[in-house]
Amino acid sequence: MFKFFKKKSSDIKDKELIDCNNLEKIQDDSKSHHGTIKNNNLNYTDNIEYVSSLESEYSNIDNSWFGFLRKSLSNTSKKLSKIFYNFKSNEDLFENLEDILITSDVGYKTTEKILSKLKDKVKKEKTSDPIHIKNLLRAILIDQLKPLESSVNINKKPFIILTSGSNGVGKTTSIAKLAYHFKKSGLSVLLVAADTFRAAACEQLKNWGIRNDIPVFHTDSPDPSSVVFDSIHYGKSKNIDIIIIDTAGRLTSNQNLMAQLGKIKKVISKIDNDAPHESIFVVDGNMGQSVLLQLESFNSIVNVSGLIITKLDGTAKGGILVAISDMFENHSNIIPVYWVGLGEGISDLYEFKAVEFVDALLN
């Protein structure tokens, strides 16, 4: 092993390292809301001041990440707002709510569980007040999503992060954002271009490195496991704090690439029994229920420890996070969502917070 590394290392020169430096408001005004609700005799509420105060409160934070999230989830939010302000009976509300949740990527099974809880609470409290029912749903969703909150604990050096994901999910861009995030915290970072399957991926990572003054490790070897092996030893020699490994995007049906990913993980573990210290799976927030099958497959290969949800700035419906939270029975071995991506900028990566997410979805 030592001779092999020594031979490989002799081919690795420093020159091969790139030293790089809302929800939109409902168009109706308060009077329109009041008229709509008042026409609904079963569900009438005079609490329009409360609705207006919430809208005013949220309009003041449109420049925050929460503001961007609101805009991203506005399609789903508008549908939800509409049914809460215009329903004939509780049964009518539940039926419409079921349709919206299912078509928003929550999925049938999870939707039924959420609605069952909501119906029980509504029945127990004997309420037909739309605002109160909405608040009950808010509490259920927050309780459902809260276990997804978590953060990465950097407790070793070098701290090795292995990333994986399907084709086109924004994995390499997310890695660059992640590196920038850690660098801002004062930690040294080494990016590893182990996507030898696609030449453009290495160039993309090198470009991100140059733009943000972060070194990128790459070699001419076509074997990603060899690249990873040498990069970790290099990172140790340079006293690097965090090593982030980019791997090839792959479909779960490609058995050769999936086996290759498993080999990379084994190589890392041979160097450090506890590594990779984080195995992060990157998920496209627009891909719907297929994400669940992907996550299950990748988890069986690399023991996924956390998620990055990308492209929530596009046409994301948002419900896939609720579905993910329901994948693991009793939340005993739940895979958390560390970050969500809300744009293409280097700083557009935000820690997932259940309360903010639910409020963006409902308000």
C-alpha cells in the first residue's frame, strides 16, 4: 500500500491543484377576503385583522432567504390559501386539501396520515374556523418536518464529506456552495474532482475553485477511487480541515456506476474507519416522488447521512420534503435535510428550518 501511494504521489504536483481563490400576496385586498369568508356561513370569521397582520409581517422580510422561499413555493401556497378562504364545509376542505397535497409531491400515503391527524383535531375542537384549521395544519406539518432539522458537526481533521446524486440535480454547484459556506466559517477546504466519468464536471469544479479561491484536487487518472485515495493523503499533508469529494452523477439503474460509488466509499473507509464523516445526497426539489426511490438506492450503497435539496427557486411544489420526512418509521433513523438551495449564487445555500418552510408553504 505504501509503495503504491508513494508511486502515485510522485505524479501529483502542486501545479495540478487549482489554487483558487414571498409567497406573493393574494391579489384580493382585505375587503375581498372578508367578503369571500362572510359568504361562507359555516366557516365565517371576523379575524381579518389577524390575516392582514400576518401578510404585513411577512412582506417585511421579502429580502431574506425566507422571502425567496415564499416566492419559490408560491404556486402551492396560492392553492392552499384559496381553499382555506372558500370552502362550503369541512368535508369539502379536506377533499380539496387532499388533492393539493398529493399533487404537490407529498404523496398519497403521507397525505392520508396528515389529513387523519387534522380531522381528529378539528373534530375534537369542534371548529369550522378556516384560520384555526389552517393553524392546526401548520402545527401538524411543523411536527412532521421538525425531525429533518440538523447540522453538520465538524469533529475530525480532515473531515471527509462524500457527495452523491443522480444526473443533473445540481450536485457540483451545491459542492461549490458548501465549500464557500465552510470557508466563510474560517475552515480550509479541499475540493476533489472524482467525477472522472464526465470531463466537464472536473472543469466545472475547477472554475468554481478559481472563482472562490478554493483548491481543487484532480489528476489524469480515470479511476475515481485512485483520485480519492491520493486526495485524502494530500489533504492530510496540507493540514486541510475539510475534504469534499465530488462523484459522478448516476442513475440507480446503472449498476456499474453504483458499484463504483461503493468502491469509493470503501477506499475512504480504509484510510479512516470513521470516514466518510458525512455522506451527503443531493436531491432536485422538482423531481417528485422518484426522489424517494433514489434516496433508498443510494442509501443502501453509501449510508446517506444528510441531504441537500436543490432548485427550490424554480417551480418546486415543496411537498417532497414532507414525503421524505415520512420515509422513516418513528423518525428513528431519519435522514436530515442539512441545506436547501434557492438560487445559482455561491451563497444561495440555506440551513433547513421547519417553521420557516411551513410558513412559506401556508402563508
